[in-house]
Amino acid sequence: MIALIVLFLAALWAGAQNALAGGGSFITLPSLMFTGMDARAANITSTVALFPAQIVTGLTGRAGAQGAEGLSLKTLFVISLIGGGIGGAILLLTPPSFFARLVPWLVLFATALFGWGSFLRKQPKPGETSLPPWGAGLAQFFIAVYGGYFGGGIGLLMMAALTMAGLAVRAAGATKNVLAGVINASAVALFVFSPDVHWLQVGVTTVGASIGGWLGALMLQKVNEKVLRVGVIVIGVALTIGLFVKSP
């Protein structure tokens, strides 16, 4: 019961964090592991639990989503669906012991990516294209595979790829939210049949994250986003160290 209460509070925080700055999975992953599951099961359960909020976010901004030059939104949709399914299937085929050794590196990569996207990446000028349609499609496919497998940082990866393909930042943000839901939809369609999904924890996390997301949306104009992003990086570094220490 104590572990579930901690999980609910962590999910509240994760939902608000996602709404305000992103990086909520850095909070749900260790919280789910705290309830007694291994890293792979926690990752699968986290993906399923956070999926409803992603769908709501994607649908809310769907009017602003669009394709890049030479690459329609429908094509990006299909690429994301296929890539997410492949990534999810690879995760289900990955032995839990191997994933436990791999997850510290994945969190380290996601943390470094979050720091780069938050503070170091230069925003391209509106309409500036440095990624051809075939390159953008290939990038989206590999992002989708990674998203179906682990998912940490896919929003930043998609923002980088879509803006390099010529989308304005606002349109790229809306498109990214839709495609993130598509990526996880194909992965979740596989995960729901997995015995690694802990449905009690899914319910607790979904409710907590949904409430947290609503509260985060209300606080959006009142909280310093830069401070939150620094907080995500600190959490990511601490989580990386902890996972390396515990890694078999």
C-alpha cells in the first residue's frame, strides 16, 4: 500500500512534469520499479499507463499537425505506426536481464538528449530545410522504433527532425504530439497482451498522471520552465547513477 501511495504521488508529479516541460517517464520508471517489478516490466507498464494522456494531448492539438515538404502527415503516421510496433516487439523479445543492463545507458542517452534539446540545440529559422523528405522519413522511422522500445526523449528527437524538415516550431510541436501517440499506440497494442503489464499499477499511474497533467496545464503560465528542465536533468543523472549501481 505504501508503494502504491508513493507511485500515485510520483504519477501526479510525472503528469504535471510532462505538461510543463516533459521528462515524466524519468519519474514513473523508478517509481514502478519501487513497487517490485523489474526494469523491463516497469518500462512496459509505464508506456501503457501514460498512453491515455498522450492520446488526449495529441487529439487536443491535432488541428495544428501537418506533414513536412514532400512528406505528408499520413505518411508520417504510417511510418510511426510501423516503427513503434517494431520497437515494441523488440522490447518484448528482449530478456529482462539484458534490458536491466541496457536501461542505464538508455536513461543516460535520454538525459543527454533532454539537456541538448533544452539548452544547446539551435532553433532553425522558419521554413529553413536541412533534412530532405527521405531523410525526415528515415529519421522518423528510427525515432519510432526507439520510441516503441524505450521512449525517453522521443519528443525532442521528433522536434529536431521535424523542424529540420521545414516545419515551424508550433506546427512541429503539434505534429510531434500526434505522432508520439501513434508510436505508443502500436507498442501498447502489443503490450496489453504481455504478462509484464501490472494492471493495478497501470490504474494508479494513469489516474495520478491524468490529474497531474490537468494541474500542470493550469500552472503552465506560472512556473519557470527552465527550472523544471534543469530538474529533469538532475533526476535523469541521479536515476542513471542509481541504475548503474544496481545494474547486474
